[in-house]
Amino acid sequence: MNILILGAGQVGTTAAYSLAREESNEVTIVDRDPKVLRDLQDRLDVRTVVGYAAYPNVLERAGANDADMIIALTDSDETNMVACQIAYTLFHTPTKIARIRSFEFMTRDELFVPEALPVDVRISPEQLVTDHIAQLIEYPGALQVLQFSEGRVRLVAARADQGGALLGHPLKELPEHIPTADTRVVAIYRQGKSIVPDGDTIVEEGDEVFFIAARKDIRQVLKEMRKLDEPVRRVVIAGGGNIGFRLARALEGQTQVKVIERDFDRARDISERLDNAIVLHGDAADEELLLEENIDGADVFVSVTNAEEANILSAMLAKRLGTRKCMALINKPSYAELVETGSIDVAISPQQITLGTLLAHVRRGDVVKVHALRRGAAEAIEAVAHGDQRNSKVVGRRIDEIDLPPGTNISAVARGDEVLMAHHDTIIEADDHVILFMADRRQIDAVENLFQVGVTFA
């Protein structure tokens, strides 16, 4: 696939790294900063073009005439929308994806039609991050909560800890512990290394366990991995920017929310737009302020300012002062890996969260959902099975008859309103939504081939 990425910022760079590593993709990146582009070209097999992303001549030089997809990820909504308009009008680009940060634009669906603004897919990293954090707050013991099949199926990562009923026991005992809930452990990471789980695998303290289950069963399964945390009642948010404001607005109806914002004008502005949340003007890394606000009584502290160093420091301070769970927004992968081994419970990566949404539109076959895991090393995908036994490699076949690549497993199947945990004798039917976990995302080509309908395979 010929892919044109506009903008070499954090999200654009992450997308370029992920897409350029796949042999089937040819990636070109446009940015106004020649130094950033030189650095990317030194590390990746990509073309680069220096210029303003919405200029027709720049897009033409970048190969928009031959592009299968344009992904506009600059930090300007207007530039991204205009670039998609030009790609549609002048170059007839089939797929146009734009990063849209403004809430005012995102909520006006009538604007994004071919006769107005021809953007096929709108991506708001801020909203995606907000939704991600809200899921973690809904399930306090989880490290990640990923949705499939419109929320009916969820993949959850949790760290096995003292108090978990399954700790020290083999996985085959899980059905005995929770006979009313059907679940499957799809992966275990122990000391950073992947373990392919089977029935005899014993869960050890500190294991990062990925399991899949229907939404209604998540809490029961979490209880097997760790002592179940109390529901979240008090949340402190450091940073009143786009993410902080959206998160406060999403949570204020169900929890006590406090927002700490350094900029006085911004603090006053969001205080007028929030109904129940309390907005404080101050520095979230100020120990006296946190003590005054009884930070030791907070269930969750989330630091989402624009400065990742400040996010790390304030989250570490809140944890030391007694907050039950601390999260920090961190852009650099190396920072994220470091802090999660220390006092910060969850490092939130906007790039990885956004990447999954992009990949769903790049994948071949009918792939409706992609989540990047383990800093992009692994993936979980939801693919729709089409065809019949004559022209499909999966439809009409038992799971143990499907030639899955190494490190890949079919975890669950959503069939209509029914959620089925995958077993060796489960037969895939046409229109099933099949959820797969890949410990090695380099196997994606082989997985995509499985779900492409051919002339005949029988």
C-alpha cells in the first residue's frame, strides 16, 4: 500500500515507524522541518518531502497521484482538513484520514461528507486517550482495557498480585474458580518476556496477564488476578488541557473530580464549562497543594499536562503521598518503560492508543479493530470472516484446523449477540467477528491472508 503521512510529530512518527516496518507498505512523510525528516530517513526506509502539507505542489511531489491513503496528522486541524480536500479534488486519493483535535469540528458530522470536507476517517488522539483512561478508571485493577465487537468483548491486562485467587495456580483451574464466567488467558508477560500460556502455566506474582472475556465477566476475572480494588470515588486530574478537560467532563457525573491547572485563564475557562468538578489554580507537583487537597484520600491521580517530565514527577509525588493509583501521560517509549517499573502504575502513550485506530484502516481484509500492545511489539485485532469453505481459509473450519502463524491465537468469536470463548473445536462461521492476539506483530501479513477471500482454497 502506498501511504502518504502528513506531519512528523509524535503521532506521525509513530505511525511511520509502524507502517514502514511492513514490507507491503511504501511510506512517504511530509513535514516542514528538514532536520526531523533527515532523522527519520536515517532510521527508516521511507521517502521524505519538505514542505507545507496542504499545498497542492507539495502533495504532488510527495506522490499523491499514486497514493492509496493519505493520513493527515499535523498539529493543525485546518491544515489536515484542507490537505484531505485537495487529495480528494486533485488526486482522487481513495482513503483520507485526518487528525481533528477540536471538539467543535469532531461533533459536526454533516461537515465531513464528499461535497463538503471529504474526510473518510476522523481521529482525535485526545478523545481516544480520554476514553482509554476512563476505561482504566472503570476497572481500577487493570493496566489496559481494550474493546472489541462494540464493547461486548474486552481484552484486559492486569498484573498478578497478592490477593489474586489464581496466583500460584495453573490456568486450567480458572474454570473451577469462576464457573459462571467464560474467559481465556491469551498471553502472559513475565519480566518483560512473552510466555505462550497453556493449561499447566502457573500464574506468578508480577506477571502481566492478558485475558479476554465478555464485558459482564471482567470484574470476576480480575479478582482471580489480584485483590479487587474498591470502586473509584475521588479522582484528581493534573492538567486542564484538551485531555484533562474531556476526562473531567466524562467523570464528573459519577465521581468527585478535582482538576489542577497552572494557567489561571485556562483554569477559569474550564471551571465555567464544567458542572460538578472543582478546578484549582496551581502546580500539581506542589507538595503543599496536594496535601491541602487530601491527595492521600484520592483513588486515582492522572497527570495529563503537555510536559511529560512534569507528569512523571507529579504522579510519583502523588503516589508517595498516598494516592492509590497513579497514571501519567508519557510520549517517549523509553520513559514509559522506566516509570512502569517504579512507583507509577500506568504509563499512558497517546501514540500507541492512536496507532491502533490508524492500523484498522491500513490492514487488508475486513479488519474492524486493531489495538497496538507492548509498545507496538504485539497486536490484538478483530477481523470479520467472509466467504465459505471453498474460498476462505477460516470459514467452516475448526480453530485447530486453521494455519495460524507462530505466537498467534484466536481468543474469542462474536457471533451476532453471542460471545464465544475460542476452543480448539470452535468452528468459524461466515460473518463471525474473530478476535486474535499476535505476540509478534510481524506476523500480520500471514494473519491478513487468512481473512482474505480467494477464488478457491478447497
